[in-house]
Amino acid sequence: MDILGGLLTILQPATLMLIVFGTIAGVLVGALPGLSSSMAVALLLPFTIYLDPIPAIAMLASLYCAGTFGGSITAILINAPGAPPAAATAFDGYPLARKGQAGRALGMAAVASVIGGIFSLIVLILAAPLLATVAYKFGPPEYFALTVFGLSMLASISGSSAIRNLIGGAFGVLLSTVGVDLLTGVERFTFNVPELYEGINFIPVLIGLFAMAELLNQAGAKAKKLQRIAVGRIALPSREDFRACWKTILRSSGLGTFIGILPAEGSTMAAMIGYNEAKRWSPNGKNFGEGEIEGVAGPEAANNAATGGAMVPTLALGIPGSATAAVILGGLQIQGLRPGPYLFQNQPDLLYAIFFSMLIANVVFLIFGLAGARYFSRISMIPREFLWPGVFCLCVVGAYGGAQSMVDVYIMLISGLVGFFLNRAGFSSAPIIMGLVLGHLVESSLGQSMILFDQDATGFLTRPIALLFFALALLRVLSTPLGRFISAKRRAKVDRLAHGNE
């Protein structure tokens, strides 16, 4: 009955229109180099405040799914990935386009993305309720340990520096402490500004770190002339292409879903691993990079499968599976919803509505991806002097619209400046967002746990689930230095053997 209720909710004309709008917007945004689904969801988030929860989250989820595919359009046509995950698609997609096979590459990208997305949704429908059932046993100590584990995953969320990611996450947690402490009533970092008593608003920080920071970055970049490839007729891949790619698509779908489920991993890593595995298993692996169709199918199936996978911990545990999932988590909180086991118990129709909205989004962007790819690609040619002023206006309106407060606009502008300089220093915005999202939960659950244990921290030792997550967090933090230490030892051993043979 819950499944039927979710389906009937999604089939309402107004909700379907919002899903189609979110899907088209996701494809368009994904096709614009420099714009990402995270930025698009952040910009769209303020406008969902005035919608009911199901249409609002359905639109955001649809944009999330379609945005991952949209990046492949410009990656194939002009060798300019619209989003980071599409970088792997460009390795073989652009050479195919230069050979006059842009339609074949775009068709395979669309079909592989849809198969990967549907595969991950099946896993989402099966796995999320199971995780939620386990999470019923969670109390404040378990939630504290879980959030500590989620924060430990920040080391690998993006970029190449684990230390920078952890610093960014710690900064996000620090931002979450602004406001009046609900347990003690003490004001923290409010500077006598009444608008800060309830903490820093989530939306302005999101818009600033993603959209405003990228605007500043693009403003300082020189205009880059992109080589345009004639698209011609957009056609589905041939039967021979499917025979060559079906194993790659299934393999990459499984890998992408698994990587997406891991908190803080994301679709970029899934796409890269999907491409590498496609190359490793393909009989034509030596030709990758010169225009192999499997080189398009692998990363596209993996990165879109990661979207459904990322929603598993987001909905079942309240731990974002990616930066965009963190923004959607913020959208759930804005709607007064608390992701986790109680959401499955109290509002299962909402969850199934999200599942069906993502399924419909996959079908819609398949249609639009095949029929309108050559038209969408022209969006990438919008001059920056027209594109980014429009983005700036959206930033200001989005930041102001939530609470109708100029303080939020100032927070957005400051966040944009901070994000711009942090990006130039090699820091990513994603860990900051994850820290801001998880910071409230880690602080409140720790305070409640200490009250429960009568201020005796050894009480955590009596909770097996909490100990398990603490152990996993410790293992995750130590895995990077241990891996480097083991690799250094192996290299030293190989060098000694090589010198000994000489």
C-alpha cells in the first residue's frame, strides 16, 4: 500500500511537471561547463520552501539524476566536461565525436546512464529499508558514533589531500556551532546579531560555497574557445554496441552503486573506477582513449548508478552519500523531515515517491538526452558575460528568499569569498558542507549521550553498535597513512632487490 501511495502521489500532474522541470534543468545545468548538480540543487533549494515535501524532494532528486548525465553532452561534443564525473566520459567520447560518431557516443551515454540509474534504484528500494530496520536500535550514543564515522569519510570525499578535506570538514563543524546551544542556553559566535541566534542558515552557505565561489573563479578565467563538433542525427547504439557493452554496463552499475553507498565517496570516483575497470576487462583495452564505445558506457553507467547509491545512507541513516545528497538532506530538513528509520516508519509514502521520481527522471532524461542533445550542447556556448550575471542574481535571490534577511545575503557573499580562496588553496567545498550538515547531529547526540551516561564517557563502551562505528572510523582515518607506509615499504623492498641483482 505504501508503494501504491507513493506512486499515486508522484502521478499527480503538478508533481510530474516538477519532475520533468527538474530533469530538464539537470540536463541543461550538467551540460554547462563549470556548473554542477550540487550548485543547481543549492540554487533551487530556496524555491522548494513553498512546495509540499513530496513535490519539492522529487524535483531535487530528479535534478540530481539528470545532472550527472548532462555533463556527458559537452564532454563528448566539445571535450569540456559539464561536471567532474563526465571527465572520464570525455576520454573516449570526444575521440568518437571527432570521428563523426557523436550520435553513437551520446546514445550510449544516455542508455548506460539510464541502466545504471535504474539498477541503483532497485538497490535503493531493497537496501534502504533494511538499513533503516537496523537503525531502529539506534539511540544518541549510536547516532554520535555514526556521525563520527561519517566525518571520518571526509578524507576521501574529493580532491587529492586527505588533510585538507579533514580541515574543511572541521571548519564546517565549527560553523554548525554558531547560535544558542539548546542544552546550555549559551550564545556562541553570534556577535549580538539576532539572526544568528538560531545558527547559520544552511542555504546561503551552500549557495556561496558552490555557486558564488565558482562565479568568482570563472570571472578570473580567460575566455576559452571551444572546438565544436557537428552532431548530426542522434541515434541509438547498434546491436553490436550493446553486445560489446552489456557486461561493462552491468559491472559499472554494480561498482557505481556500491561506491555511492559509501558515505562521502561520490560519482566522480565511481566514474573513474568504472572507466578503469572497463579498460581492464575489455578485449580492446589498448584502444581506450582513441574512441572505444565501452569507454563511454563504463563511466556513464557508474556515475549515474552512484546517485541512487548515495541516497541509501542519506535516507536510511541521515548520512549524506555525496555533496549533492548533502544538499538534498538539507532540503529534507527544511521541509521539517528527519531522515532515518523514523522517516521509513512515519512517512513511507514520501520515500517511495522519491524512488519513483528518480525512476521517472531516468526515463525522461533518456528521451530528452537522445532527442535534444545537439540543442542542449549549444547552451555551453552562452558567453560568460551573460551567463554568470544571471547566476549571481539567482544567488542573491536564493539566499534572501528563505528568511527574507539581508544577513543571509551577506553570509552567502562571505561564503563565496571563503570558498573561492579555499578552492585556490586546494581545498574543496564538499567537506565543509558535509561538516556543516553533520555538525548539528554530532553535537546534539554527544550532549544527549553524556546526559544519558551521567557525564561518564565510558558509557560508550557498553554500546556494541557505537563501538563498531568508532572502530570503523578509526580504521578509516588510519587507512590513508597506513596505505602510504605499506606502499613505501614495498617500494623500498623492490629497490633493495633491484640493487642486489645489480
